[in-house]
Amino acid sequence: MEDIVDLKQNMKALETSQEKTELEMNKLKLENERLQLEKREFEVTFNKLEENFTETSEHILGFTKQFEVDRETFEKNISARLESLKDALFGLNKHTLEMERMFPVLIEENSEILSTKLNTSLEIMNNDLRYSNANLSKSLLNIENSQNAAISSMFDDINKTMGDIRTKVKQSQYDQLKLSTTVSYLEAFQMNITRNLSQRVAFTVGVSSTSTSWNSGTLVYDKVINNVGGGYNPNTGIFTAPVEGNYVFYVTIQSYKNNAIYVDIVLNGSSKVRSIAFPNWPHEQYDTGTNLVTLQLQKGDAVWVRFNYGIGYWTTSDTPATTFSGFLM
């Protein structure tokens, strides 16, 4: 009975937990919908701002073009009006001189009236000239201010552009310096590689046929497997160091049946190490002797393998068993 009660309580707790979970999921869905809505509103606002910016740029461009047209028209109108006033003044002076020439008495009798009219006309013309000059000065001042603002903006743009150019030039100079350094490094690396390649020395040689009677002198290895640097001479069996350095040499001698054979690695006629193949007759045949030596050589030093004791050796033609190897460390 108690188990059933506990089970019911657990079921009720699970149902309550499930309801809470569903409630939280619904809240998350609503929050997601709200964020999606805000995202769409932001995109609409951003698009409007972008459109307004484009329209404003077009208005500014149109205003600039219209300002240039109005300025040119105004300058033409002012020039035409000044020319008209000059022509009128010239005509008036000409007319006055003509009247003085043709009607001196009439002018003398009516000089006061003519003088008054002339002064009035001159005053009107002077007022017109002053008004025109004032408007012209004001317009020129506005044009000058606009030009100064445009020039100032232009200089700001030029200075910014020059700053950008200087920055790019400095970056270009830095990049060129890096490139030059890299090129120098690569050239030095190439020289080292070339020098190292020219100083690579390695050889492996063997005898291609068995001898049952060899018992003196230099062992001439006639089969050249590798001869980097050309230091080994297959005609004499002697290796001559093409460059100075530390070398490693290794010899393998295979005895013929139960015959013993001893050989030495020789430097300039002096034995350095010995390899011994000594079969334990009658239980052993074809014993192998090996040895290795490192030698400090000068250019031109000679190294070879020389007979010491015994008789004969064994090998095969395709893959020699009696061999001699060396390389520059």
C-alpha cells in the first residue's frame, strides 16, 4: 500500500516537473519569437536608414550641381547688369555732350533743370550701383565662404588620403624590407644547400665474383652501388676524400667456406681497424667479419681495404656480401 502511495506521489511529481518543463519551453519559444520580431524590425530600420543615406547623398550631389549652376548664372547676370549700367552711363554722357554741342543756349537757360535731372539720374544710377555692388559683394562673400568650405573639406580629404598613402607606403616599405630579408635568407639557404650538395659524399661498393685465392694487396671492389661525390675509384679500390671532414667507413668480409680471412681499413697506408672472418672448422663455414671506423680526413687523404691474413672471400654478383661503404658526416 505504501509503495502505491509513493508511486502516485512520484507520478504527480513527474507530472508537475513535466508541466514546468513545458512552461519553460513555451517561454523560450515566446522569447525566440520576440527576438525574431526584433531582428526583422532592426532589418527594416536598417534598410530605411540605408535608403535615407542614399537619398541624402543624392540630394547633396544635386545641391552641389545646382549651386554651381546658380553661381555661374548669378555671375553672368551681375556681369550683364554692370555692362548695362556702364552702357547707360556712357549713353547719358554722350547725350549730354551732344546737347551741349547742339543747344548751348537751351542748356544754359535750363541748366539748373538739366543739372537737377542729371543729378537725380546719377543718384539713381549710383544707388543702383551701390545696391548691385552690395549684392555682388554679398554673393561673392557667400561664394567665397562656400568655396572656402569646399576647399577646407577638400584639403581634409587630401590630408586623410595623404595619411593613408603614407601608412601604405610605410607598410609597403616594411613589406619590402621583410621581402628583402626573406630573399636574402632564401639566397643564403640556397647557397648553403648548394654548398652542402656539392659536399655530399657517400659510397657503397662490393665485389661481384668470389675468389678462392686472393691473399695480398688492396681489395678492389668492382661493383659500384653508389658513389656520390665521386671519391671512390673502382679501378684501384681506393677512396680519395674530395673535401675535408669526419667520415664513417664500414667493411664486410665473407669468408670462402672454412678459410679464414682478415682485412684492414687503411688510411694513407696506416691500418686503423680490422675485420675478421674465422670459421670454426668443421662446424662452421662462410663466416662474416665486419667493422666500422670514423676518421678525420683532409682533402686528398686515401682510404682503402687491405689484406692482412688468410685466403679468398665469398660474394654474389647481384647482391654482394663482401662490401665497403663510407660517407661524410
